[in-house]
Amino acid sequence: MRTYGTNRSNALNWFLHRITGTFLIFLLITHFWVQHYDAQTATVVAQTLSSEQIEQGVLPEYSSEARAAVKAKFGPDATVTPYDVVMLRLADPVYAVLWKGFNILFLIFALHHGFYGLNNILSDYIRNDMGRLVARVLSWSLALVLLVVGLYAVITAGWTY
Amino acid sequence: MKLNVKVRRYDPESGKPPYWATYEVPAEPMDSALSLLLHIKWHLDGTLTFRKSCAHGICGSDAMQINGENKLACSVLVQDLVKGDGDTISFAPLPGSPVIKDLVIDQTRFFEKYRAVMPWLINDTPPPERERLQSPEEHAIIEDATKCIMCGACTHSCPSTWADPDYLGPAAMLKAYRYTFDSRDAGSAQRLPIVDSKDGLWKCYTIFNCVQACPKEIDITRWLSALKRKAVTAQY
Ligand code: SF4
Ligand code: FES
């Protein structure tokens, strides 16, 4: 008779998958709200641009708070691009700690959640043990690379502002 | 009424691939689906092979795919499968195990997995003078799971089982639940590591096919979720 279940416990990864999944709902909503809607954080885009307008280089019309904040920082002639608005928030010392911490948490949770799920799918479709091991090592290595790139991007964002 | 009964036939000795055979079978609305197969075997084609024994939903030997869904042939009525005269009912073997002949599948691995979870009471304390007692409240925790007749409809409806032949599957893990949560059992330390493994619980993605297939209407996914929580708390 074949032996079943001789491998080590996978309870922790499964448990973390539930936890990260629950948190991701709130992290995503917060991210979306802050990044795209909240007037306090000065990033409200009052207008939706068509693809032709984007090709012509038309920039979105930001709220007066957002425009005032960017112009106060970069002078009255500064153009207000989405990039400027986001960088402005990340350059603010108080917000920076808050939002960088938030984004690092978001990054780690999303990577664990996504790559645990991806590994489940891979082990469903790859039948032999060697192939599964290779897929597991490759996918978690990719997750690690993305973590490093992501951490670098989040931590250094807004430094030059 | 008269029904067209399509049966997935396969004879390994013929060397031919499986094919659909159609029979015209007289039936009453209150007949069981099993009686259609018996009619074919007794009156039309004696070579048709399928498993059955009790004909009353007790032995669990006649789970098969009926009109594309895993069901017990003896426990489903013709009136619930067709609208009327001239309609078609199809019978095929349970998907996910090798077919031996016609509707008979090879259950070797299904019962291997069953034995792998140690489906018996583990308790080394000296037995009391009379039986080990269990209160009605303690029994209520496992009552639903004790109704399982090991028909295999659930495990053979599970996409995780189809994808991974080593996956223990719902029937075996439901047994693990039934004994792990039995107030008289003390075998968690031996049984949990078997289901908390790459072959076990974590390949249950709560697809719920098993719950839909179970002829005993057992809430399998619910009990497997309880077993998952138990496995997590046992570790940390
Ligand atoms: S849980 Fe239900 S479907 Fe699965 S083997 Fe038991 S009785 Fe059959
Ligand atoms: S023949 Fe026994 S369960 Fe159907």
C-alpha cells in the first residue's frame, strides 16, 4: 500500500493565506480610497480622460487642494501630474511613514497570498514530485525578487522631492 | 412510459474503447434509476456490469454518474431525472478512477486512502467496565459525519482529487474528522499529521462538489473546515 501524508505540515501557510486574504480586502479598499478618491490626500481626479486625450498628453484636472499643494512645493508654474501628486504624499514626513508602512504590509501580504495560491495551482497541474519542487523553488524565488524590487520602490519613493 | 437509457459501456477484453449503448426501457415515475439498469441486465443485455447490493441506500455500492451527476442509482427516482415519455437518462462510471468494466470502477486507491487516515477508534487507556460512554451532545458533533456509507460519490466529484491521485479526498478526510472529533478517541497526534500534509486538507479549496454529490446530504466541507482549524491549532 502507498503511504499518504508523509510530508511536513502545511498548516501555517494555509492559515496565513486566510489571514492575508482577510487583510487584503481592507488594504485594497484603503489603497483605492487614498490613491484615487480621498480629497484630503489631494489626489482626486475630477475628470476621466479618453485614450485620445492621454495620447495628446492631456493631464487630469486635479482638485484645487491638490493643485495648490503641488504649486506650493514646486512653484506656481509647476504642472500637476498624477506622479507629482503621489510623490508629494510620499515626501511628506508624517504620511511617508504611514503610507510606506502601509504599502510594505500590502506588498508582503499580497505576495504571500498570491504566490501561495499560485503554488497550489502549480501542484494541481504538475504531477511529478521533481517538477513540483522545481516549480515551487522558481515561484518563491520570483516572489523574493518582487519583494526586493517592491521594497526598494516603496522605500525610495519621494526621496528626491 | 418508455425511456432511452444510455449506458457508458466498456469491456477491457474486447480491446475496444468505451462507447455509449442505448436501450429502450419501460419505467414508472416512482421506479429507482437502479431498476432501469436491472431491467437491462435481466431482459435486454446480460453482459451489462454494475455494482449493487442493498438497493436501499445503505451499502454504498452503486454510486455512479447519472445524467452527468454523481448519485446513488438506488436512491434517485426516475421522476426526478426525466420529464416524461421518450426522455433520455445516461449512466456512466464515477469519474476519476480506472474503469474495470462498464459501470464498475477500481476502488483500490479509494479504500487505500480510507485506511490511510486510521478510520478506527484510537484509545490506549484501559477500557472501563462497561462501554466507553458518549453524551448526546458529544455525539451531535460527529453525527452528520457518521452517516457516511463510503459510496465514493464525493471523492469522485472532487476536482482536487481528479487533479492529484494522491490527494486523500473528501470521503477519507471526513472519516478523519469523524474519529478526530469523537469524544472517546485519543488518536489526534497520529491522525492529524496524515491529513495535515501535501496529500491532505490543504488541497481542499472548498469547491463544494462533494456536498452536492453526497447522497446522505452530509455537510462535508463544513466538517473538513473544522478539521483544518483543528490541524492549525494543533500546530501552534
Ligand atoms: S461522504 Fe457522502 S458521498 Fe462521500 S462517501 Fe460518504 S456517503 Fe458517499
Ligand atoms: S445498492 Fe446499496 S446503496 Fe445503492
